[in-house]
Amino acid sequence: MRFELLPPREQIVTIMERIYGYSMTTTSGGNLSLLDSNGDVWITPAGIDKGALRPADISCVKPDGTIEGPHRPSSEYPFHRAIYQMRPDFRAIVHAHPPALVSFSIVRKIPNTNIIPQAHYVCGTVGYAPYALPGSERLGQVIADTFGQGVDVVLLENHGTVTGGKDLLTAFHRFETLDFCARTLIRARTVGEVRSLTSEEIELSRQRGEKLRKFRPEGHTTRELELRSKIVDMVHRAYDQRLMTSTEGTVSARIDETTFLITPFGVDRKYLDVEDLVLIRDDRRERRKRPSRAVRLHMTIYREHPHIGAIITAQSPSATAYSVTGAKLDTRTIPESYIVLRDIPLVPYGEQFGNGEALSKRLGETVPVVLLQNDAILTTGRDLAQAFDRLEVAEFSASALIDTEPIGDMVPIGDIALAELEAKFLSTPAT
């Protein structure tokens, strides 16, 4: 999907549908705007249900202040105008009140974006704006001044969050990623001490060596075409279930001994399509496409583990809470969790970069899932369905463990019961 080719009204409605659909705003809360090449500001209207917004509802404020459209522009228009004046590089602004970010705003703390590398790159430094009356010129000045410090994301004291960007999709990615960090941090604080990445560790994540020789596919087999559709379906499911964010999460599937498909770098997971996937064959990549930066890791795993047919890495918030604390994600909760996941080891930060040979050696038929420290959960399977099931079960298990905190201590399945499970379900290689 070429999101940037949609008219301003449709872009705003599309992004608001995503924000409202993921409970990151309410019927009356939040506002989005877009500054076009004519200097017109397209903005969500005041007093209109955000869950039923239509393109015709969007207001347009002309450079001379003339308003076009059936509704008044958002009452927060003054701060949108002030931000655009302060930051001429911004062409879009997102403002809303997702619960996790409101939690941080009312305790007056800024979410740490150095918990995973991608969050740092997407959000950068997060600014903080002191409280001012909503809709007032004072609020606009306070927020604009904070953006004037060079940040792209601002937490509003006792209010919410504002992000800006070169386009609406960029502003949304920053907003969604900061919300992910907030949700993950809240979960993480219940299981352990959060570990932050150093600047050197963040820089290390750039060293993934995704550069490969190119080739032009001469045709597409039926198996490849079927896998393209299945991967896209799985990515969309993962995104809709909030197991992935729009900017993070990788899926690949093996076609044969030397060929596999992998998701691309830099494509919004919500809009991923079959033609975006990158074919990898004999250590070469499909020309004119950029594969995930984890492509060499996937190459190594497929080469060293013939039984693996699919690989998924994702930042699901509950599992990632264990990743950023190093706390043990205990799978001895219910029979399904232990049978599907086995024990989940924590892989030290850095092993997933480069060729990933050390990480690959940790995997096997009895170790199908690992946690990547301060990064993601990695699941494998004989096919996409099994790898995805393991991702879901891991997130459900992590969520259940975290939710025990206010009600009591977790009591694991006992050794005798585990032995019975292993004898019945795990006496043969993992299925």
C-alpha cells in the first residue's frame, strides 16, 4: 500500500482508525493533522466520534485562517499550528492519550526508549512539556518550545503524548513505538529490574550485515506464491494482535534447502503485501528489495537446522518484559505452555547480530524458542503455523505470569507432572 498517495483526508482517517482500533484513544480524545504543500493544515474535527470518523469530516485550515469543512477544527489546533511554525521539517502531528502513556504522564516520568534498539531509532530522545490548559495558546507555546529542542516526541504532563514527523506515517510510528515502550515497561516492573541498552550496544545493532549479492528471479513456484500469502497473513495477524509493532517484527519461511522468503526492512507491518517479501536464494537477495536486517541470522539458522521451516521474531509486550529484565519466563504454568514452548533460554544481547552463529547453536528440536535480551522473542517451527503458535503461547504465558503479581505467587507444575507430560508428549522430537 502506497500510503503517501492517499489524499490528506484519507490519511488522517486511516491513522485514526488504527489509533482508535488499538484503544490508544477514546471517542472524544486525540487529534491528528497534516500540513500539505499548499500550506493547508488538515486536521481532525472537534466533537466528532473518533471511532466513526469519515474523510468528509476532516477540517482544512487555510494559511489565511479560513476554515473549510462541515465541522470546527480540533480545539487543539493552536498547538498544531505552533508546532508547525517551530518545526518546519514536520508535515504531520499525532496527539492522543493511550492509557500506558497517560500513566507515565501522571507520574511525571518519561518512558525509557533504550530498552530495545528499534525503539531508540524510531523515537529518539523524548521531550517533556509541563502542564498547560488544553486548547490554550500557552499549551501550544509550551509544546512548540519543547519540540524546538530538537526532539520528535513529547510527553505532556498530566495529559498525553504528541509526536511529529516528515509525514503522518512517521509520526504514527513514533507514537505507537513510545506506547509499546510504556506498555512493556509497566509489565517489566512487575517481574524485575529493567536493563537499559548503552549507546555502544545500540550502535552494535546496526552491524547486521544484511548486504547480499542480488539476483533476478526468473519465475515463481506455486510453493513460493503460497508462502508469500501465508507470511503476509501471519504478519497481519501478529500486528492485529499487537504481537508486533508497525516497525518491528520479522517473519521468514523456507521454500527449499537453499531458498526462503523473508519480510522486508522499513515496510509498515499493517500494510505489508505479497510483493514486498524478499526472496533469498543461495545467499543472494531478490533485486530491488531490502530484506530484514536479520536476514543473515535466518540464513544461518536454516543452514544449520534442516528441521526448521519458519522463523519469527517479535516484540510482544509481555514476553519483551522478560527480555528487558532478564527474569526467567517460566513455562511450567499450564501443560500447553510447557509442551509447546519447552524451557525458554535468555540469549545474551548481541548474539542475534551478524551471522548469528552463536545464537543458532542454542536452537534445536528441544529448544524451539529463545528470548533475545533487550530485543525480542524468537520462535521456530516446522512451518509458519507452528512458529506463530509458539509466539502466541509465549505471549499468553508471559501475560498470565505477570498478572499473577497482584493475586498470589505462581505455583509451577511439579516434577512428577512434568515427567508425565514429557513421557506422553515429548518423548519424540518437538512437534
